Amino acid sequence: MKNQTLLLFFVCLFSLLDTFCCDISVAELNRTRDEGIDGEVHVGVILDMESWQGQVIQSSISMAISDFYSLHNSYKERVILHVRNSQGDPFRALSAALDLFEDAKVEAILGAQTSLEARFLVEFGERNKIPVISFSTPTCFPFSTRSPFFVQIGDDQTSQIKGVVALIELYKWRNVIVIHDQQNNLDLDNIDDAMSYLAALLEEKNIHISFVSSIASSFEDDQIIEQLHELKTLQTTVFIVHLPHSLASRLFLNAKRLGMISKGYAWIVTSKSMNHFNSRSDSSTVIESMQGVIGFRSYIPATNELHNFTSRLREKFYADQVPNEMQSMQLNLGLSAYDVAWSLARVAKRAMVKVPGTSKQNAGLNSSDLGTYKTLIHRSTLLQEILLSNFKGLGGEFRFVNGKLISKTLEIVNVIGSGEKRVGFCPSSGRITKEIHESSHRRQLSDFSNNLESIIWPGGSSMMPQGRLLQMSGKILKLGVPLSIGFSQLVKVTRDPYINATNVTGFCIDVFKAAMEGLNYQVQYEFIPFMDAYGNKAGSYNDLIYQVYLKNFDGVVGDTTITENRSLYVDFTMSYSDIGVGIVAPNENKDMWIIFKPVTPQLWLTIVGFHIISCCVIWLIECQTPRHVIEGLPALEPNGIRFSSILVGRCEQLRNRWSMFVAAVLLFVMFILSSSYTATLASMMTVQHIELNSKGSHIGHQRGSNVTPEVLINNLNFENHNVVTFDTTEEFANALSKGSKNGGVSAILDEIPYIKIFLAEYSADYSLVKTLSTTNGFGFVFPKGSPLVPDLSREIAKLRESGRLELLENAWFKGQTSLTSFKDNANNVKPLTPTNFGGLFLISGVLSVVPFLIFQIPLLPQYLHGVRNWMMNRVMVWRQVHLFMKNFTRVRTVKSATVHPQVQLT
């Protein structure tokens, strides 16, 4: 709190000084320029000159200015450097900025090696409208918010963080530990913006940060070891290290002593450390402690200019006897400093040209105001020209986007042996690529199916770490196995008295072994039957599972059903069996009247009525057609079956085409009805219809099950006295054969795996008639939070997708019949009703009546004539009826001279 108060006081102080001295400094600056030295651009440089990094940056800037003017000796505009030593203190850096602004009259400031220095200088530049070119990103400075006077030339961490997250996604790690450097007390947020961005991106990718550890450079080795001990107790073995190289080296040395640089661990190091890693300068002990580490570092293509620059820089430092620490540095900041100084020299002339002179518009201003105006315009122009820079420098493309130097490609290296091996690249987009191709114009990045070269992980292993370290490693897991009287196909425990050994077999055991074989790590285990000292069953399934909760067993392998209540105490893997329960019933049906049940009485009456009406229509048409006249289709051959013999008693051929049409419609209807009747009758005779009610039927299930009684009572409304329990498949079959009325049961309800085993032996007499999705299948049991649960679940899914799970099932459930019939018989078989054929009867009725009406149209005059005569002659009713009938049947009289208009006599 004291330091924070001091900081705020200092900021307010220099703001007041800045306001007071602004007018004086601007006036002096303009007076100086008016005297004829307008060709100078004064630039301040604030660095920690007591560090090798600051010395390298200062030398690079000086070399760039010297090289530029040696190449362009005709330029009159010159960049004048004013160097100040901050000694690594943010307050001294701020004081130096004030001094440069007031005394040296600088128009830009270059420096800020640390995040805190950058934070102070950004505030200074914002208040005084002076460009600040920083080698670092200010702390507590959001990525989306940028001061218009802030220019960042240091490495942009966003692309590297994207690459780190992409690498974690590539290997499908879901948990990581982050280790970063602890800032001093002036940093109000202990985690800098890079770490905040990393946390946000990991959360977006659904990757959990198990722990965040901060290590300060002032920590002793004992403190670092204490931190590592705490991290080792966690199950997560993937570490992201964002530390300076000197601190990272100490971290790996102590991690090596604790056995954390071994098989199963993964260490990812950012460029903050890897940019300074060098196998020629780092001690062999440090390199040995980093074996298998994956690191990100800046990638700079080799060029002649780069070689010349590094050679000159090293010669200079060797001549000045700078410590050997210089040899381990990758000259990234030096290259950036060289390029930005080159850019300043390039834009100085253009900035001078664009500054407006005295015009009529500002002629009325006094000298002080005019000087202030010209100074602000020159600073703004200089800043804009810097941001518009676009050339190829020593470090690659030099161009700014949103005030930041564009991100350069990072290379991914693997520390192996006495050096490192490049395994891939991370471009500015944050993707992971395997190779990079250089062309004369631009870089072309290409993705590969295998994104990285082969990696040697800690411990010399080529097998990818799983990201979790099992706490039971080196320990033999004790897995409980239930004892079952029946259904030995699932789990069977046998005892060999000669060798005093227990053998456990079954479908559940084979599935577990197959899943364990698919894991990328070895786990030793043994099966322990859940029995008492006399070899009997020691308890129920719930009792066995509760032993896992009490830590007497490390897990349970067997036909253990996944339930909500059990999941409160233990974790289950993915189900490896079919879910739900099924109902089994006998196939046979002894009902002697079953042939009438496929059709309801209403439909029987409808069929008879329709048949009678159709025959009447045919008779009415045929009776008005002379016998010796044959119409319609040609006659059948003498040895053929007469068409009309199906419809009429007399074996005569139909003579009229309309009657033949009506007969065809009738036959079509009879064909549809007979087909539907046959299908319904077959369904009823194949599977007996079971009426599950709470009073009439008894139903059985396996003894010891805590699932099926709940299903029967709660879901199917059965009463306890109607539920019968059994142990074996033989008892199931015996009870079904007796039936509910004879002391047995009407059906068996149990989980699908048990039903499959039963039908494998008795498929000829019984069938699955219905299923209920009321259970979750079988799963393996482990303690809460066990890392084996997700891994085994993943392997079970692989077994199911590859078809191996089905092969194991078929191997143990031999003779199994197809269980697809339960889908067809899931609903009760219902008899046919008139409603099912309403459309058929409607269409066929219309098709029968319409031909009869068409045939009667030519006879309407005669009918009308008869009605007219009847109305005109008042005779007795019986004579009129006799006359009408006589007139109606006269066409069949041989002596009659009247012939139907549609009939031509031969």
C-alpha cells in the first residue's frame, strides 16, 4: 500500500512539472530550430545499461543509425540519440523521461525493457503527446486498448499463447498447470496480461487450469522445491512455463531432483525463456534437466545481413569484455532495436517535409502558440510515419498493425541430448505446422495431418504423456467381483483347490481386459471375489459397491448397473451393455378361436354386407342382358376356370363388361382383406399378447436385483405380491411354462443382457415382446475422481465403434436369436377394424355403384313411361305393381321386341 501511494504521488508530481515546463520547453525548441538546426530529430533512449540486454539494444540502435547514414550520406535530416540509464528501476525510467522531455527536447522515446517501465512511459507519452516506442507490453494494459502514442516492437504474446493452446489441443490434454514469474509489489495484478489472455483462451477451449503457480526471481531453491512439491501432489502432469531463462533454469534443476522430468510429464516453455536458451552457453546440468522439454522461440531466417550484424555485435561485446552470458542470447531484441532505429532514420526526412510552415491561417498566432502547434504536428507526423513503415529488416518483415509490430513466426523445438531439435512452427495465426517454406516474396505455410515431427518426451519416452499421473502407479489395484448363482456368461468365479487359485471369467471380465489393453499406460490389477470365509456371497451389489466408497476395493468389475443413487458414492464408466429392460413371454397360443380375432365383428359384418351388395349389382346388370349376347372380354378356354364361377352359383360366364368390372373390384377388395387378415393372424400366433396389470398376472425377475422391482412397482403398477424372483435361466423357463394360473409367471422382466442370455438357450419357446428404457446398463465402478474412468470410457467407446464389443458378446451369448422382433412387437397386436379399411370400402363402393347407374341410363325413358302410365290410369295398386314388374322383366322375354340400346342382336 505504501508503494502504491508513492507511485500515485510520483505520477501526479511529474504531471504538474510537465504542465509547468511545457511552454518553456516548446519555446526553446522552436527557437533552436529557428536558428537553423531544423534537420535534427531528437530521440530519447531509456535502457538499463547495467544489463547485457540493455547494452545489446543500445549498441544495435547506434549501429543502425550509423549504417543508415553511411548508406545515405546525402541526408541532411539526422536522428540525434539521447541515452539515459534507468538501472532497471521504473521510477528512474520515469525521471529520465521527464529529463529528456524538458532538457533534450526529444520528439520520441525509445526504451521500456520491462512491463512496469512500459506502463509508466505509456502514461507519460499519453499526457505529453509524445510517441513512446516500447520493447515490452505494459502490465494491466488490455490487448484491445491501445494509447495512440504507444508503439510496441516487443514480441506480441497473443500469437504465442494461441500456439501453446493449439499444442495442448493437438495432444488432447484437458488439464494444465501454469507457472509464471511473480512481479514485484508495484504490479497490482500478480498475473500479467499474457497470463490473463492464456487463462481466457484455455477456458474458451474447455481446458481446465488445475493450478497457477507464481515464482519470484528472489526465491531460494528451497522455496522453489516447496512449490514443486505442491504441484507434484496434483494429478496433472502438463506444465506451461512462462519464466525468464535464469529462473526457468533453476526451476528445471529442482524439478529434475524431484523426479518431475520423467516419463508421463510434459513441459511447455514460452519464448520468454527459450529465446535465451543456447546449448553452447548453458551448463550441461541445465540442459540435462530440460531433456524432453517443448519450447517456443522466435524464428529468424538466416541471411548475409543478419550474419554480418551478429558478427559485428559479438566482436564489440567481446572487445568490451561483456560476460559470457551474452553468448546464450538470441538477438531478438537487438534485431528489433536495429530495425526500429533504421525506421526512425528513414521517416525523419519525410516527417520534416510534412511539417507545415508559417501560413496566413496561423500568422496571427504568437511565437509560443505557433511553436506549440508546430511541435505537436511534428510529433504526430513522426508517429504516423513510423506506423506506416513497411520494409524487410534484419528480423524479417517490419510492419505495424494496430500499433504493434506484426508477430513473427515462432519455431517449436524439442530439447534432446546436448541441444535441441526443431519439430514444427507456429505462425502469427497461432496454428501448429510441421514445415515452413521460404520463397523470394513471402512465406508459405502448409499444414500436415501429423502437425509436428516426432518428439522425445521427458524420461526419453516417445509415447505422448496422458496429462495425468495416476496416484496408484506402482500399486496393484484390488478389483471386487460379484458372485452370481446364475448367468455365468457375465461373471463366473471358479476355485481351483489344487493350486489354491481363483479364476474369474465372463463377458464383463473380457470387456474390462480389452479396455485396459487399449490404455497408453500400464496398470496392474487383481480380481478379488466378494465372498465370505465360507465361499458364499458376502452381500448384495450395493454392499459391494459401497466397499469402493469405503476404500476397501479400488473398483468393481462385473454386471453392476449404473444408477443415480450409486453415482452419489462412486463413479461409473460408460455403459458397455445394452440399456433398458425387456419382457419375455411364451410363443405358443392355445386359443381355439384365434382365427376370428384378427378381425373385429364390425369388420366381419362389413365384409359380408359389401360382398352381398356387390353380387346384387352384378346380378342386376346380368339379368338385363340377353343370354345369347356375350359382351366384354372374350370367353375363356374350355379347359380354363370360369371367371364367374367365383361369384355366382351357376357356372356361367359373365356377359356384360360392367358386371365384369364390378366383379374385378370385388376381387381386389377380397385380396386386400385376406392379406391383412393373414398378417394379423400370424402376428397373434407368433407372440402371445401379454396384458400387464396389477391384479391378473404375475411377473418374474432375477433375485438380488434392486432395479427391476422399482421398475415393476413404480413404472408398471405391479404389486409386491405379484412379483416373483428367480436365480437361474432354468427357473425362468419353468415358471413361464406354468403360467400365472398354475403357480408360475406370465412374463419375465429383466435387464437386456440377462434377457439375451435367457433367449440364447430358450429362443424356440420364448420371445422378447417389449422393452423399457428404464436402466442405464452395466458399467465398471471406481472411486470418485478416479482418472481411470474417462480413459476406460474412451476405450469402451472404441470397442463399440470397432465392433469388438459385439464380437465379445456373440462369443459369450452363443445361440442368441435376433432381438429385433421386440421392435415390431413393442406395441400390442390389435385386430383389424372397419376404420382400417374405410377408404378401401368407399372407393370400391363408388366403383361398383357408378357402372350400375351408367348401365341404367338408357332404360330411363321406359321407366319414366311406366311411371307416367301408372299415374294416368287409376287402377288398383296390385295391377300397377304387376304392370311395372312385367315391364321391368320384359327384356328377358324371348318374344319381346324391345332390345337394350347397348346390345346389338346377331
